[in-house]
Amino acid sequence: MASGEGGEEKRQRRRRLLGAACLPRSGCFTVSAADEGQSRPKPTHLVVTVNGIVGSAENWRFAVKHFIKKHPEDVVVHCSGCNSAARTLDGVDVMGRRLAEEVISVVECRPELRKISFVAHSLGGLIARYAIALLYESAPQTDSHEECEKHDADYSSNQHTVEGKIAGLEPINFITFATPHLGTRSHKQIPLFRGSNKLEKMAYRLSWIAGRSGKHLFLKDIEDEKPPLLLQMVTDDSDLHFMSALHSFKRRVVYSNVCGDFIVGWRTSSIRHQHELPKHQSFINDGRYPHVVYVEKPKARNVDFSDAMLYQAKTTSEMEEVMLKGLNRLPWERVDVSFKKSRQRIFAHSTIQVKTYFLNSDGAGVIFHMIDHFVY
């Protein structure tokens, strides 16, 4: 983006990319202590929550209540409602665009906002990754072209050096819960099938049931000689800077189920190779957060990656390796969760989010862990 481009020009560019900003759909809701009649200054940090497949804004009700209770003066929480129920089958790109439009409409109604964070569950994490690429604005650059390219390609540093904005706001936290960042096509990425190749092949053939979202998750959307969308989302292109958008956040955190999640596997939600998964003897026992069993601090990695790899990857394992390399150019904080000793373990995919308190109350400690470590 040109270094002389002002705020209004950036907003116009974003509008052209997204189309006219829509009003938030019915089903979404925004909560802040100031809006509830309490005599408080208006919060300046927008937290956007995103539901997963066939979910709704209501799925984040428990987390929102405790966000506002603990930090009433810091955050306003917007639970996105533009992608709910059957609309979650429309594809990551379509839903990401809807979410971006919804975020713009919220930001434009609240001029006091200065910061932004995303908290997403399951498929919502992929939707949020697409949306932030649409909302990303690079900082004005005065460097030479060569220096800019070198700077943009250096994702591995633990330092928060990218000064880009998301929807005109400072990006702070990007957090996902049980999100299939590597898709669901690889062996054992859907634990329900217990490693059965026969069942995994059947799921691959029947992925059309989940609409375009199913095609994206199973990496079947190879069109116009372009790689699948999830592979495209581990790099930057001329219009959508997926990695630069992620890099602009001060923190990137993935919460993952070690077991009991029959929908999303541990590897894909924690962005790890099989051999990188923590051993059970390394698990911790923290009374404050009973089901949080392992926390891996973000660390820099030297990753051999080039955009050409996106087009060279043909097999499932090759595509997964490309996604791992692309995403691991950034430091991630990883929080591993186990409901093995919980009566709600068979609902782990929903319990990690406390989707419904009656059925998923054991996940409360995970939500408290997220809120306690949130950067405001």
C-alpha cells in the first residue's frame, strides 16, 4: 500500500474489496459494561467471537459473560452472527467475507475502538483467518523494495514487528479453539473414524454433504490450477495477505483437545507434526485450570518455505506438510486440553468452548485460562 495513503483512502480501498459494509445480521449481539447502563468509560478493545460449523453467536454466551465480568472497562465483545446454522456450509471464503463486512459495520458504529482481537471455535478459526486477510492494512513503508520484501518474509521472529492494522485497529490476540487449521483430510484428523482408512475415504467422498465448507476442509477445491484454499491461506498474494495479517497480532494461540474430540484431531488443531505432540508424562496438573494439561510457549522456528511448494504438493501428506511449514513460520502459543477424566469427555469438541453450560460446564476452566492470559 502506498506510504502516503491516508485513513479515509484505506477505508475506501477496504470497502471496494469487500463491497458495501452490511449491517450485522440478526442473531449477533454486542456486549459491553458501558452499554448496560453502567457508569463507565466506553471500552476501546473489540473482541470478536466466531462460532463453528452449524453453530451460532449464542455458543459464546458463557465466555462473553466472564469476559465482561472480569474486564468491564477494557473490552466490548461482539458475537458474530453472520455465519450460523446452514450458512456455515457456504465455504470459508464466503463466510470470511461476511465476517469481515460485519466487523467493519461494528467498527464504524464505535469510533472509540482502538484494538481488536478474535476468539474462534472450530471452523470459525478458518473463517477468522480469511476475514483478517480481507481486513488487513499494511503500515506505510519507507524502506526500499528489497528491504520491504526481506522484512515481510521474516515471519519467524518472536518479536512483534509488523505494524499493520486489522479494520483500522491494532491487532492484539488471535485465539482458536479446536480449529482444523490443516483441514480434515489427513489420516487420523477425524478421530471419530479411529484411523480407519475405509471410513476416511468414505468421508472424503461424502464431504459434499457439508457444502463448499466440506470441499475446503477436505482440500478438494482445486480449481483453475490453483492449490486448495487452505494451502493458499499459508502465504500472501497480491490481494489477500493471510500471513501478514496473522503476523500483525501480538499473540496467536491455539487451544486443542488431546482426546475426546471426535470431530477435530489434536495435530490439526495444534498445528504440529505427530512427533511434536507432548507426551503424557509431560502433562501438568494445575488446580486453577483443571483440564489444561500442557502449555507450549511461542518460539521461533527456522522453516524452509517457498510459495512454489503450494503448487508442488499433490498428495495429502505433502499438502499437510506445506501447511505446517507455512503456518509455523509464525510463533504460536499452544494450550493442550484433556477432558479424559471428565464425564463430559465425549462432548470435548463443545466442552472446550462451553457451548452449553448444562452439557459442557467442565470447560469453564479453559475459558478462564483464556481470559486470564488475554492481552488487553
